[in-house]
Amino acid sequence: MANEAISVFDMFKIGVGPSSSHTLGPWRAALRVLEEIRSRGLLEQVSHIEVLLYGSLAKTGHGHGTDIAVKMGLLGEDPETTDVGLITEKMDTIAAEKKLNLAGSHCIDFDPSVDVAFLFSESLPFHPNALTFLVQFTTGENLSETWYSIGGGFVVKEGQTGPDAHQLVELPFPIQDAKDLVFWCMKTGMPIHDVVLENESAWRPEEETKEGVLHIWETMRACIYRGCHHQGILPGGLSVKRRAFELNRRLTKKEAYENYDQWLEIVRRSKGNFNEILDWLSCFALAVNEENAAFGRVVTAPTNGAAGVIPAVLMYYIAFCEDVDEEKIIQFLLTASEIGSIFKKGATISAAMGGCQAEIGVSSAMAAAAMAEALGGTQKQSLMAAEIAMEHHLGLTCDPIGGLVQIPCIERNTMGAIKAITASQLALQSGPDYAKVSLDKVVRTMWDTALDMNSKYKETSDGGLAVHIPLGLSEC
């Protein structure tokens, strides 16, 4: 799509774990189906709904809560605002009563064991993450819609030939690849984050964009803090123990504090101790992805499975690098979002399409570019940082044990964060004009690698660790 318009709020979406493509995407697809039914004025005439899950959504759907997400969407719940503490109660009610209150206002018969079908052996050609909604009305009419969850919470309806109305905007600085971004930066003299901010003005006033980006950070920050203070076993049957809680307690030396600000002051006292700083970076990333695995509220960055990398690196920047005000936080996230959009346009951010290189690799590249710019790097150094980070994630497979976003996904976020910081430091000490590999070349290479990668390494739990760990037998 020429000059595809992707906003910072497309790359960073507030939602519910554990997966952007398997949870948030199907949830949003269900909401879109409700919109279509409402637009036809037929909500009260719905008599029955059946949902068919194909490909990767079927094979790892139980572990990712795809069936839960679809039901929450049909209830009309907003993934950004719904009370995550009530999800289990809502699911238990539907299962017990075999009823679903469609859009929160129209009750229909609904047996989740029958009306959500996991078609393990069937796939649709456009994308591995496919689901079909079959709707019957009392009028005798029927509605069938197939949706594809293409990564990062993005959804596309089958047959859609053009961009959404949201994307039909004229950007002052249209960007399709890294070469375009460099062109506009050189032409205007603006840093990456200012180019992005100018483009965001096509959708909304500048102050509204800044407020929204700060809300994204506040959600990330709250997720880190929650994850550092929750202990126990993650759901799903693998008996994975949360580690951020114990790591945080050990690093704070059990010192008392009552809120985030007091906690941050304790974190900052580790400045100068390299080992403790590395431990804190891991703690930040673990905290986010343990919350994600427990169906907590997270931000796609650019996906749920990779949601811990950017918050961890940004928290590292805030805690250990320099005095960081709100403007610098906004700049960091704007720059990161643009790198993510370049990968989405030129390759994929879906593990079901490209393996884990498309998730952890992309998030690491996003964080690396943002970090390099935040530390005073030039536009070209920032893009070099993104290239270095992705170059050393090429070929990374997605092989979640038991179809759960836990092993190896949670630890991989710590690795992605560390690589992002290393990449930014390498770029800051290098001359980009002498680099042999450009960001555009590594994006193309990533996509070629994705096309060559065996499907069993693309979020199916049919290969890799998922078949070599006894507890990780594929759900299908």
C-alpha cells in the first residue's frame, strides 16, 4: 500500500494479555462484527453466533485465550478499559448459563464448548491467524465475516481492498521505509520524533497526541510496577513461577516504600553498579511479560509477546541515564513507533508470519533507535541502532511451550532489552555512513527469512522447544 499511514497509537495499543495477535486481535475483530450488526440495525434480531478459529489461532488459541477474547468482544467489552479482574467471572457465567449478553444488551443462547470451534487442521491462505463469525438472525438473514489478526492487534477483514478510513489521511511527511525517513529528516533538519509528531497532526492536535503518548507510558509504567509486586504461579498449566517479585525484593533489599516514586528512588541508587543495573533491566522486562501472561493490562509494543522490551529500556533510561522529563518520554516513544511502522510496512510484526524475529526483534530495534536518539545520537545513528538490533535477531523462531506466552517468551524480552541497549551504544560509537547494512536491507532480509522459515516455527507450538519439553505437548 503506497504511503500507508500508521499512527503511534496503532503501534502502541492498550489491551489485555497474553497475545496481541491471538488475544487482542480476535477481541477487536469481534467488536468490529458487533459494529457491522449495529450498523444494519439487527442487534436485537441476532439468534445465534458461531466462531470458527483457523491455523495458529486454533493451534495455540487455548493458551493465548483466543476463545476468551472473542467472547469478551461479543460482550461489547473494550480491551483498553475492561476490568481485567472480572474476566474469569464473566467466562464462568457464560459457561454455566450457556448464554451470552451480546453487546451487553441482547441475550442469546451460546455454548462456548460448541459455538467456538478450534479447527486445528484447517488454515486460510491469506494469514495463519484467521477467524470467521457466522451470525444468524430471526429475520432469516445470515452474516458471515472472516477476519485476520495480522500482528500487533491489527485486524483486516477478508475482501478489504483499501485502507481503513483511519488511514485515509494525507501526511506531511509520508514514510514507507527508512530511506523516506532519512530523506525527511535531512530535508527538514528535524529529529525523528519531530517528524513523527508532525505526521500525527494529520489525525489530531499536537497536545492531544502528547497526552495520549504519556497515557501509553503511564500504562507501561503501571504494568512494570504491578508485575514487580505480584507473586505466584502463572495460569495455563506450566506452573511457571513469577520471578520479578523476588528479584525486585532482593534488589530493593526489602527497603520500605509506598508508591512508584519512592520505589524509583530506590532503583536509582543502583546507578554505578553494572550488575544491579542489568538485574533491574531484566526485572522490568520480566514484570511486564509476567503481567501479560496473567491476562493483565499491557501495551502492544509492538505486540503483547514483546511488550516488555520497550518499557524496560525506557525505564532504564529514566532510572539510570539522565534526568528525563515528560517531553523526553514522548520523544522516545514517538521514535520507537516509527521504527515499528517501517517493519510492519516492509515485513511483518506477526510471529505467526515471521517467527519471533518479527516480535522481539522488532521491539528491540524500536527500543534501540529510541535509545540512541535519546542519548544524543543523530537520525542516521538511530536507524543504525535499529538495524544492529534486528540484525542479531534474524531467524529467531517462535516456539511457545504449550501454546502459552511464557516459555521462552518472557525471558526473551529481557534479551531483547539488553540487545537494544547494546545496539544503541554501538551505533553511538560508530559512523553510519560507513555501515555495510542499512535498516531497509535488514527489513528486507527479515521478510525473506520469514518467507523461508518453516511454518512449525511460526507460533504453532509444532516445533522447537514446544516439542522437546515434555510439558509442552502441542494442544492440537
